[in-house]
Amino acid sequence: MVRVKICGVTNAEDALLACELGADAIGLNFFPESPRCVTPFLAQKIVHKLPAFVAAVGVFVNWKPAAVVALAKALQLVGAQLHGDETPDDVSEVAEKLQVIKALRPVRGSKPADLNRYRNAAAILLDAAGAGKYGGSGETADWDYAREAAKSHRVILAGGLTSANVGEAIRKVKPYSVDVASGVESKPGKKDVGKLREFFAEVARANRDNGA
């Protein structure tokens, strides 16, 4: 069964709605340049309201590994999503203390075997290769690449997913999980109730079609 991570959550109301609809994880963004960035104080308030068994994941861009671990531990986050230009050594250092999701934006010529460099990551998040951006662009990832990668790696598919295409993405790629932020928003940082419901309904339909 394909799991769902709702990323860029900025308030407890949206977090609880996502959990009610079936989210397996929520993402709390600590990248200052993102419109979905939250402070550690706000993140702590959201985490404390989450039901049991829903994972809170911190999203970090080019932080020092020690700083990632320190904040994640202080906020009782389950894992860290390293969404910048972190090296395999950075991933390995954080992975000694936390579950790590390494976000990558494959470019033309990339091969799934390249992901083996991040073997200490619990999962690989594949996003769109938007120029000069670290995700959240609404652009669609390379599903053909993701489909091949998912045969040998635990892939979280992100990039441009909405209720209109997530079912097709799941059927084609068969990822471990899907990740969505802008595709279920009314504006950056504010989730839309209707879009969230439609998104989860399409995920459920695709899971059934895949025999899950």
C-alpha cells in the first residue's frame, strides 16, 4: 500500500485534518526561503497535537548534520528530510541518529544506480529538477526514472502531484509513498480541505487498483 506524506504543514488544524484523512506522515519545513517555513516553537505545538503512529518529519536544506539532529531530537521528530545539496557523508552522519529521507532532483542522464551513494538513507524522495529551487515548485518529477528507481529503492514520489494525477503516478511508478505540498493547498502553507479529501480518495482508488 502506497503511503502519504503531507508536506509543508504550517498549523495544527491542517496537520490534524491530514491525519484524519489517513496521512502516514507530515512534513515540517525549516527552510527560511520557503513560504511554508515554520519556527521550532510552532513545529513543537504541531507535533504535540499529532495522534500516535503519525510521523513528524523535519525538512532541512543544507543544515549541518549536528544541527539537524539537535533540532529533530528536541522536537521529537521521527526523521529528517535532507532536501538540499547534502553529501552521502552528511546523510550517513544524520542516519546514525535519525531516519533520513534524502531528497534528490534527478537530471537528464541520471541512473537509478546513482542512488546507491545514499545507501544509509531510509528512503529517497524524488522531486522535480526545478532550476535553482529545492522543491515546492509544483513541477512534475520524472516518473519514468522514478519507476525504475522504485524497483530497487524505497522511493517517495514528489513533485507536482495533485488529485488529478496522483492515481496515475501510483499506478505507473508504484512508489513506497507519495509526498504532496502545493497540490493540496489553497495558498502556500494553507491546505485546502476539498483538495486534501480528493487527493486521499485518489490514492485509495489507486491502491485498490494495485491490489493493496
